[in-house]
Amino acid sequence: TMQRVRSHGAALNRYAFDLADQFLDGVFAGCPNLRGCFHGDHQSQRRVVALRWAWIVKNLGHLEQLSPEFEAMGQFLSSRGVSPADIASARTAFLEAVREVSGSGWDAQAEADWAATFDACVQSMHLPVARIGGGSFQYAQAA
């Protein structure tokens, strides 16, 4: 799964800013309360999301290298009061953004792979997350 996502993600790197725009638009439409989690104007937010995208895709095969970053992100999001519903909304926005920029390269396998990867990344954040994605994934509360 991770290798397929990494390959697909690398092919989408040239669309990172489009993906960032669509992701941010989706997140803010579904959860306007999350605007406070993103600093700066739209261009700087877009740049940060696009750069994070490239860094995460590059390191997907090595989640142990991503874990400290995800844990810090999880602590930040928890301190901002991000709820399980917010995470579910962000997941939906993320999958819709990747689907949109993928075009004809998107299929049921890609959807499942990206959903599992998003969920693994969220799990690395150690956030208390309820059932998301239609009840397919369950995460334990942070210790």
C-alpha cells in the first residue's frame, strides 16, 4: 500500500499547489474552526501544505522518520481543540483533493490505499479519533 501511494504521490508532486488549494478549501468549508490551525495568508498556507505533501510522500516508506513530525502535529492539533469530527472532515477533504488532481489515475484501489495511508498518519499523531471513513477504521485514544 505505502509503495503504491508513494509512487502515485510522487507523480502528483507537480500538482502539489492545486492539491493544497483543494484540501484547504475542503477543510475550511467543512470545519471553519480549523482556520486557526493554519497560520498566515492563503499563499503561505498553500505553500506549507504543498511542501509538507512532498516531504511526507518522499518519506512514506519510512514512517519512523515521520513519527516525530506527526506527534508534534498531533500535540499542536490537540492544543487547538481539534475534534474527531474535524479529523474525519479533513480526511474527506484530503481524499477528495487527491481524487481530483489524480484524474483518470484514480480508482477504488487508489482510494483504499490513500485512505489507509491517511489513517496511518493520523494514528501516528496519537490523537483521540473516533470511527472515521464510514466506520472502517478505529483508533485508540492517546495515552
